[in-house]
Amino acid sequence: MMDSFDYFTAFQRNIGFLSKQEQERVRNARVAVAGLGGTGGAQVHALTRIGIGNFTLADLDSYELANFNRQLGATMSTIGRTKVKVVTEIIQGINPEADVRQLTSGISLETIDEFLDGVDLVVDSLDFYCFEERFLLYSNARKRGIWVLTSPPLGFGFTLLIFDPKGMSFEDYFGFRKEMTERELTISLFAGIAPRPFLLKYLNMEGLNFKQHKLPSVGAAPFMIAGVIAAETVKLLTGKGKTLAVPTVQQYDAVLNKYSRQYFPFGMKSPLQRLRKLLISRQISS
């Protein structure tokens, strides 16, 4: 029985879909993941299985029972433990050689430089309402020339948004302005991540409470997202395949068997998108 770890033995089944040189590039890359909840935890797991060798993780929360329906690291034995520590153990249980930098205070002005230091790309898995943290993350990543991938779960599906540091910015795509209220930011964010709101076909509105920041979620979506993010990460690191950056947006819903790829040259600022925001506003109680 093997009692020592060997990277290329562990990940040799990747070879064929990746060359040895591409696998080495993956091994040496550093991926920063902001938020280790449902999507973040699953994404880190998939990235580790593809062979990413270096991570920077940021999350200030600990696991609780309410996380069980969707979060990879949430078990009876991890309740009360910090997500960063648990996810680090998962990574190093798969790849003991992995280098993991841990930021247990999350994303802030004090931690953003450390979070982005030496990073090849960023995965944004922050909670829906982390507006200040996202403004900070995207603006600083763009200044450093770092790509940001985000894939919000939407019911039994997801949206894929990839931000090229030389392309349309996060603020321009969503039409965000600094003076917006939280309600206005919420409407703009929802419009941008769900230009085709497939989930409304089967969503029970009783599960939503925007005032209390209560949004429903199911465990199927994070695991779909994890595979997509791992594939897009490999593409960016190796040049394998074409990366479709914002203002191209991709959506998929497994319940409705729906896939959509749309191009929004003006982001969420076109007349049609402004109308959509008005309709969304009417569905959100004041």
C-alpha cells in the first residue's frame, strides 16, 4: 500500500485531456476563492481534484446546521468550525503538497492585497448581499490584471459570468453606481445574474425575503457549478478552448432543460434591461 504522496500518480488520469505540461501549469497555479459556502466549497473541491496546487481562501464564517443542504464541508463534526480551516483540510487531504493561504477575516480593505498576492485568477463565491466586498474585489483584481470567475446558483441551475480585466468591468456590466441603495443594488445584481429568469417557472415565492436577506438554495446547483468553474479555470491557465467573457452570459437550468447564451453589449443599461429592472422592482416588496 502506498504510504507517500506523488502528485503525478494522484492526477495521472487527467493526462490525455491535459498534457503533462498543462498539468504542470495547473499544479503551479494559485487560485483565490472568496467565500466558501455552497458554491465556494464545491468549487475548491473540484479545483483540487483537477490538480490546482496553490489556493488563497477567504471566508469569515463557521459551519452551522442550516448549511447542510448545499455546503460540501458541512457535517455534524464541522459545526462551529471555521469554513477556511475545514476546506483547507479537504484540500490537503487530497493534495498534501498544496499550499493554502487562509484569510479567516474575509475580504476587506485590510486583507485585499494579501488575498490577491501572486494569484493567477479569482473565483467569486461571495454571498449575494456582499456588495462592498465585491466592489473591492473586482476593482482591485482589474487593476492587477486578474480574471474573475463567478457562477451564482439559480434554483436547479446557474449563470456563468467571466470578467476579463481588459474587458467590460463588473460595475459597467451590472450598471452599478456607488450612490445606489441596497434595494437598487439587489435589483441590478439579480437582473445581471438572471437575464433569463428560468427559476421563476418553479420558484415558490414564499422562500424569498429580500428584507431579511433570505434566499432559497438547493445542493444540486453548487456541484454543477464546481465542474464548470474547474473547466473554465483550466481553459484560462492552459489556453485550451475559448473563454467567453462578459458581456457574454451563459445560463443553464437542469429542471427545465434550458440553456441560454446571450450577448449584452451595453450590460444591464439598455432600455430593455432597464424595463426588466422595473419589473423585478415590482416583485420585491419595499
